[in-house]
Amino acid sequence: MVAESRGARARAEATLAVHCTGVHALARLLANSQSVEPGRWPLKGQITDGLFTA
């Protein structure tokens, strides 16, 4: 029973880490999108606005 709870906790922590990494990547894309010319990489204005809303 103890081993099962440790395994479940490890899976939950791994899932949380993956989500945090994804959020961080989106935040960096949004930050980088603010400093480039409109219509240029990495994201278009409509996508950036939608992600900020989300």
C-alpha cells in the first residue's frame, strides 16, 4: 500500500511538472511576441490575444 501511494504521488508530481513546463513555454512565447514586429514570429496578434485571455 505504501509503494502504491508513492507511485501515485510520483505520477501526480510528474503530471504537474509537465503542466508547469507547458505554462512556462506559453508565457515565454507570449513575452517574446510582445517584443517583435507585428506579423512576425513567434505568434500572430489574434493568437497572442487569445492566449492572454485564456
